[in-house]
Amino acid sequence: MKLILTVFSLLLCFLLPTSEALARPKIGLVLGGGGAAGIAHVGVLKVLEANHIPVDVIAGNSMGAVVGSLYASGMSVAEIEQVSKTLDWGKLFSDDTSHQLKSYQQKQQNADFFTVFESGVSKRGIKLSSGLIDGQKLIFELRRLLAPVAQISNFDRLPIPFRAVATDIHTGDAVVLKQGNLASAVRASMSIPGLFAPVTLDNRLLVDGLVSNNLPVDIARQMGADILIVSNIPPDNSRKLDTALDISLQSMDLLVRKTSEAQLASLTPQDILIQPPVGEVGRLDFTRVAETVALGEKGARTQLVALQRLAGSLSSDANQFATPAHPIDEVVKVASVQIENDSSLRESILRKALNIKPGDVLDNQRLQDGLNRVYTLGYFSLVDYKLTQLPSGDYGLKVIAKKATEGEHRVSVGFSLGDDFNGDTRYQAGVKYVQKGLTDSGTELRAQAVIGRRLLAEAEIYHPLGIDGTFVAPRAWYQEGDANSLDNAQQVAKIRAREARVQVDIGHPVGNSGEIRAGVFHQKTKPLPKDGTPIVADKTLTEAGVKLQYQADTLDSINFPTKGGQLTAAYTRGVTAMGSDNDFNRIELEADRVWSVHDKHRFIASGRAVATANNGAAVLDSGNNLETHALQTGHLVFSDNAPLIGNETVAGSVTYMRQVAEIPEIAKVHVGASVGVSQAWQQRDAVDLGGLRNSGTVFVGGETPIGPAFVGVRKTQGADHQAYFILGRDF
């Protein structure tokens, strides 16, 4: 028996490797923060994979946490590189929801220049957001990319164990994130103070780990790593400190350097330090992604001898790489929908906007659209979600709607400026106040004032009547503006029109892109001569009656759309019994349509027509706008310096436009040209389409952070060529 045991032991020694033979050092990968420059980590991973170097644990901060989490989730380096090069980073770092996804009310609220600057107000003063960017799009994209491991709450159970680092902004302590939701942990790790709003996890308010531990070498060692491969993004010492942004970024780099020094000093001779030569690639240079990945490869190759030596010391059959991750193919059926709502809105409104019910089959796009609709209600800084698989195999959906830090009292300001380089300079400046949450159904008070070329004071109450979207909207305003007076389609004088109007509408949304309204109104208009003899009688004109209006907006952008259109169709009935000077019927049609060809060439067709019947006296252009309804997408067509007024009006134009350049963070530059016709008549029997006035313009335009800007030359029949400049969206 003893002989048999001895022989069996010898056979085991020959047939099975010893524990010493199996043992190899555990390799830890440390990826520091660096914003856009941190995408160089992808190039470092490419070199590690090419040299068959396994990674056993990963610790990362900020962009290092983004790249590290994708690799830890099982995504291959090739997939990560593809993601980094195809993501629209600019849109990720913006909270502006697609114009198409907004409700018609939200589109109208964003259709003027008051969206330039917005803040909250309270009895204590101005309330600013906790970050320039709330991160709505960013967190959703992280959840989409990390969906294959969304159900793993212990980060040690990922294909590669992973840690993200953040900072408790109250204490300044480093916080190691090792469990929970991976996407939320990564989002917290990259909450750059002042840029991204902080993230609350486990009752701690977290910001970017750069404040406390930008290069988590110690964390990787705590995970059991014997040998570390550290990818550190060096600070840019050559940055010119010419602007406030430059100084802010330099201050951030100094903080990063300070938190990294001790970690770098702890490296041992067997550790490998890689410092990609990112040079002037800044934290916000996301347009240089391909270049940055290549710089990461270049930096890793400077340590190629050390990396190959490490690879040679490892047994080839021990190399372990993450299994490539792929989107979940299973059908996600929602068994329950829970909403965590800390705003003043009742939950039923959020559920209607979400439009996801128990029993529905869910996909990423449908979920994102629903969350975006909740976000565009305007009450929230972030709308997040959690999916939990239930024992039945279906999923429980929890939506977390975080109330906006600005509160429900908002003030926004804006301006526009125009010049014809011939002494005619026009400006508009205004302020808008919105009080949300007057009731739990979403009642809002909206008030605004404008000075400049046009004077305006206006107030409106918007009150939803039910979750089906029906609303009532009483409104009152006073405005003054210049216009032209016509006689047989010829301008004979300029007038100053003073207008006061009250109106009460009942409306209902039509899908997500339009609404229909019916209401009663009473309006008084006083035309005063500016020069010459006015054709419009120098007396107060009164219009009163009922108005029915349908409006729709399917454009994909306010200023420079690539597709979609706008439509307004209105019928007005003037009734003397309601105080009107005349009984009349008026029909107004206005439409814009945009087409794109090969994503480069853009065509815009616009038209407007007004027809009035039974008008016993000249009536000024109906509605609340004394302006000619020129193209709203940047005012590319100008029929004249001042609007035309008439009971019968025809206008149309065709515009060609093409984007030719992009100046990062400044503007997208377009060139274009348009031709148009327009005319107005006071009486139906004076209408003569042969008398239409031709106009044309060529221009260069740009979409800037403060609105559209144009410079060009226009020509109107009967007038000289005229240069013009416009900054900001007209109102």
C-alpha cells in the first residue's frame, strides 16, 4: 500500500504543474485622469494587448475610469478604440436635449434669445447649477456601453476586477468605488468640479478623484497587484496663460500634479511607468481623439523593452484577457415602473412623459427617449434609471428624477444685434422670468420684457388641465415696433405701431411636435407717423374676436436645422359684437421646410400668405407680431429693413446652405445664398402678383455659443445692395 501511494505521488508530480509553476505575479493597471488627453490610455492598452500582457486588476480615475471600466467590463481594445473615435463627445458634454424630442411648449420656450444665460433665483439671490453640465447624456451613454455588466454590483466580479476613485467634496477624502452601479461610479469619478454636477452615492456628494487621488497606485496595490503598469497623463507645462479658461485648467493641472507626486514616488523598479506625450492636447480637445490614441501608443512603446521583458517572464498559457462584451440580446420586459420624484410635479405627469408601462418590451432607444422627455419638462437636473432583474426573469425599472439645483424660479437674459453698415444699428436686450410649479400639475408663470428695436412687456399663465396635455393660457402684452405703410404695394411712410392685447386660449398638444389652440382676444393698435403722410388712419384700431391656430415644429435644430419643418395655420374672426371695429375673416399660413443632400448640402424653402376678407378698414398685420415672418432659422432672408404690413401678404424664399468649417468650442461656419419674393396690399382688389418684389442675399453664418451670427450682402428690388451683420436670434 505504501509503495502504491509513493508511485501515485510521483505520477502527480510529473502530470500536474506545481503551485509554484502556476503562480505568476498579479499585474495591475493604473489609469490616471486627464480629460480628452486621457483617451491616450486606449493606445496604451493596444500596446499591452499586442505584447500579450495580461491585466488582472484595474484602478482608474476620471477618463482613466471610463477607459478602465470599458476594458474591465470585457470590451476588447479594438471595440474601445472604435467607441472613442465614433462618440460625439461634444454632445455628451452638453445637457441640451435634441430639439426633436422636446414638447412643442418646450420648443417655443427655447425659440427666442432668452436661452443664452439662465439661472435660478430665490430670496437669497441667484441660484446657479452645481455644474455647467448636469451629465444627462453622459450617464445614459455610460449605461449603454456598460449594459452587459449592469447586473454586477460587486466590481470584483467583473471580467477584470475594477476600482474607480472619486472625492467626497465635503471632506476632501478619496472615495474608492468598488460596488454598486458601474456606470454611476464612473460618472462620479469624472465629475470635474465646476464643469460636471457632483454625484450623490451612498449619501456622499462626490466629484472627480483628481482632487484627492488622480493616479490611484495605492488602490491597485490594495487589490493585490504585484507589478503595476501605470499610465499617467503628464501636465501641459507649455500652456499659454492668456485666458480665464487657461488659468483654470492650469490650476487643475497643478492640483493633479500634487495628488500624483506621492503615488509616483511609491513605484518600485519592477513597476512600469508610461507617460503618453500628449503635449498640447488639452482636457477638452475631444476633436483630436484619433491623434490622442496614437500618442498613447507612442508613449507605451518607449517602455517596450520593459513590457516585453515582463511578457517574457509570464507563462504564455497564463495570459488572461477579458472576453469581448456585446450588447444584451435578451428581451427586456418591464414588470414594474417606479419613479423617484422630488420635484413639485405630480407623478402621473412623469409617467405620461416616460411612456413606459409594465408589460412593455424595452430597448435602449425607447428608454432614452422616455427619460429625455421627462428631462425636458424642465424641472430636473438629471433623470437616471436602474434596471433590476426579478426572479421571474422580467425587470423592474426605477427612474430617478433629481430636482434641478436652480430651483423652480428661473431668470434668463439674452440679446441680439444687427447692423447694415450704413448707420442703422439695431439691438434687442431682454429678460425672462419663469416660475414653475405653481401647482402640482405644472402651472407656470411666464413674464418677459424687451427693449431696443422693439419694446415688449408680456405675461402669461400656462395651466395644464389634465395629464392628457390640455391647457388654458391667459396672456397679456404691450409692444411697440416700427413698420412700413403701403399704398398700392408701394412704401409711402414709416410708422410706429403701439399695440396692447389680451388673449385667453385653450389648447391641446398634437403629438410631440405640435399643438392646436382656440381662444378669444381683444387688441388695440395705435399707428403713429414717423415720417411722411401715413396711409393708415391716425387713429386707434381695435380688433376683437376669436382665433383658431395650429402650429407644428419638427426641425432638428433651432438655428441651423438639417431636416424637418415648421407650420403655422391660423384663422381669425373679427366680431364687432365683441368690440372689433370691423367684422372680418383672416387666414394665415406660414411654413418652412428643410432638406439635406449627402449631409453637406442643405435647402430651405419658406413661405407665408395672409388673406383677409370683409375688412372695412385697413387692419394691421394680425397676431402679436409686427414683424414679417421671415425665415426663423437664423433670418437668412430679408425683404426689407422694416417689415411690410398688409391685409393681403405673400412672401416666399429658397435658401441653399452648406457647412464649410468648424472652429472647436466657437462656431460651425456655413455659407449660403437665398432668393425670395414678397409683397403686401391693404385691399383685396389691389392684389397684383406681378408686383412682387424680388430679393436675394449671400451670407456667411456661424452657430456660436451665444446664438447664430451672420454677415452678408442683400439686394431688394428698388434698393441698393446692402451689407448686414446680425448676432443672436431675433425675437
